[in-house]
Amino acid sequence: MIVYDLVCARQHPFEGWFGSAEDFARQRAAELIRCPICDDAAIEKRPSAQVRVGQQQTEQDPKPVEESPEKPAQVAIGGDAELLKLVRRLVADTENVGRAFPEEARKIHYEEAPKRGIRGQATPDEAKDLRDEGIEFMSLPGFLTRDLH
């Protein structure tokens, strides 16, 4: 296993584990490696001192985390990356109502529809009108709301 210190074009540092240098090159060429902070695919590697050879697990190797449908495996990452992961999970738990966002937000606010998390699009004028009505919402950058599968 090879561990690389990686950095995106915006200089956000993160770490990646790969089976080989060729594995890294293949994933990078297919844009499968993305910055966990800004979702940039322009990734460069910086060699790391952490290199594992062979398959034998030692006392110091981390134990694999059991994953279940109710609770996905957790990866310990810090700072902005952890926050980004949390925001993406929150976004995934909302209903995408698309261009109907202003109408649905009003229905929920005025209790004409069940209370639930929604996301969608609104023009700047629609957003201003919602704020003027006291309807709370927040704007998110596109890379947080697009399907990341």
C-alpha cells in the first residue's frame, strides 16, 4: 500500500492510499480522486513516508471498521474535510424539489405541507422574497448538492 500526500490546485492538502503508483495514475486520469474540501479533480501527489509492503497486518495497523447499511464506516479526518463530509450528509438527507423550492419552502413555513428538509433552486429575487417573509434557508455551492456517486 502506498500513501501519498495529495494537494489540489487550490492547495488543500489531503491523503490518499493506493495499491500502486499505477493505481494512483489510473484513478487520477479518470478523475476519481477529488479534493474533499473543494471537489477539485486537479490533484498532484507528494510522496509520503508511509509505505506498507506486503499483506501481513501488525499491531500498529488500523483495524477495519465494520460497515452496515444503518451506519456507514467512519473515517477520521479533521478540519474542513470533516465539516464538508457532514454538510454533504445533511444535503443527502434532504428532498430535491428543484425549481419548486420557493413554493415548497413557503408551504412548509406556513404549515401547508409537512415539515421536512428540502433543497432546490431559487433566483436572487425569489431568495430575497423568501428572506423578506422570514423564511430561513441557506445557499450552498453546487459541488455540495450535485450527486457525488
